[in-house]
Amino acid sequence: MTYYCAACCMNWWPYQTSDGACPECGGGTRRTQEPGSLDADARYKAVSVARAAASGRDRAVAAFEAFYAARESRLNGLDTLPVAEPVRPVDRPAA
């Protein structure tokens, strides 16, 4: 038994679908008695790798936004930014 996705024209194996959803397009599938597509495993691995990369990017973007949101909230509490001390020339002994 396989799951056929009309949008992708693929017969997916049962371990590749979750709750009857196509792993590639997310659309619905229907059960069939046909054998799985020859490239089902390769396409499933490609989809899995792409999803893992996307979730890694999403986590990186979320961490970036959280860092700058915390930084902005700290800076909003200040009336003015701290001013650095002016650089004073160093007294050098006469040569």
C-alpha cells in the first residue's frame, strides 16, 4: 500500500507520509495498492534535508531577533547613551 499525491504525481511509502499529508507539497494523499515510485526515497531525503536547513535558518533568525530585541529594550531604558571620556594626550618626557 502506498499514498498517492496527485499534485506531485508520486506514490509515497507509508513511513514517508504523516497523517496522510504529502511530504513534498503538504497536500492530501489517497491510499493506493500500487508500488511506490522509484524516486520516492530520493525525493523524500531531499525534502528532509531542505526542511532541516530551513528550520536551522529559522532558529538562527529567531536568535538574532531575540538578541536585538533584548538589546533595544535595554537601550530604551537609558535617557542618553553613555559618553566616552575624551582622549587626552600622554605627556612624554623630553628626549
